[in-house]
Amino acid sequence: MPQLAHPAHTLLENLDGFSVTIDAARERADIVLERPPFNIISMGQRDQLRLVFEALDENPQVRVIVLRSVGEHFSSGGDIRGFLDASPEHVSKLAWNIAAPARCSKPVIAANRGFCFGVGFEISLACDFRIVSETCRYALPEQKLGQIPGSGGSARLQKMVGITRTKDVVMRSRRVPGQQAYDWGIATMCVPDAELESATDALVEELRAFSPIAQRTAKKLLNDTEDSTLAIAIELEGHCYSRLRGSDDFREGVEAFHQKRTPAFKGS
């Protein structure tokens, strides 16, 4: 048997600018940006973030993942100098790394406050839920550097808010306040700054109460059918529905409903 090696074995030994905690009792993992005051995201950090999301997706102790930060700002964006130093091949992987929350089968919540610019905004857009503080300011300021968003920001934003608003944000490097982000449909909810943590905690507990297999199925179905025709989306939804009818969780859900009790889902 050959001795196998992989760069990931050493890449995660020293996390750059963030930490990871797992609360097994609450089935929750937190990825915490920790490079105050602005939590700038380095080039190497993007590779690590991808690997961490992939590792947490395989961890049976984790049901929900939260992406948050320390301090008054989520992230002012990437390491500008790093773009000039990185190789073209490395830069070509940026969007794949930042899309890790979307590929993750588990629910991912972004808790955003203060500056949420550039890659900070892009990785938040790749999450399933965005809870914003009233202090949050979303922006894609790359035009000020003679560049455009490079990690899926303009593409994801356009799907959410349309081409007119996306041009307004991208081409003018305009900042979108938290309440406006909610009004436009970018944010799941907008709360006072002091309530950001409690709102995030409440959503984690709410998501934990549902069937893991049903949530995985719903997330993948919605992601996969975002660009499909209505007919194809309905067809795929039907196949997913049919498959879930044979699950243990669906049987448990039906029995709990008729017995007027809380279901005990197991994810199978």
C-alpha cells in the first residue's frame, strides 16, 4: 500500500486569521474571522476556509455552521497586496474557495456587522442565511482598484437583486446598509447590533429541529435548480420528494404529527 500524502494535511495546521470551534452539544460549528480591526482575508486563508468547510461538512457532530467575526467589522475584504503577489493559477481558484459554503450540504449562516466588503461580502453571499446588524455595510469596491469582483460576488448578487441594482452596487462601488440589504432580499433578517448574536443563536436552534436529510435535500435542490426552467425544477423537486418519502425521518415526522409530539429526527 503506497504512502499517500496531501497538502491539506499540513495546510490546516496553523489557521491564518481565523479560528474554528465545535460545540457538539449544540451540533454547531463556528468559523470566526480573527484579524481585527478589519478582519482582512489573506490569499492563503481562502484555501484554508475551503478546507475547513469541507471538513465540517463531513463531521457528524455538526448540524449547522456559523461564519462570524470578532470586533465591529465582519471583514473589509481581501489582502490587496496579495493579489499582485499571487500566481494566475492561484487567483483562478478564488471563486471555488469562496463558494465552499454553497457546496457544503449543511446550513451555513453568516452573521454580518460593520464593514462587509469585497471577499467578505462574497463569502457571505455564498452562505444560505445572512443575518445582518443595522451597522452592516455591504459593498463590492473593486472598481476603486481598477478591478471587478473575482469570487462570485457580482454573479451571486445579480441572481438575488437583478441587473439594475447589481450595476448600481458594482459599477459605483456603492455601500448597501443592512436594512436596505434586507429590503432588497440580500439579507435574511436585519437586527439591532446588540441582537446579532442572539438572532444567530435562535436560527441555529430552529434549523437543528428539522430533519438533516430533508435540509440537505432542500439546499441541494434549490442550488441545483436556480438556473433551470420551471418545468425542470418541478421535475427535480418531484424526484427529491419521492426519494424522501422512503426516509426514516419522514416516517418519524408523520408519526409525530399524528401523535402530537415533537419529532426526533436522525438524518436517515
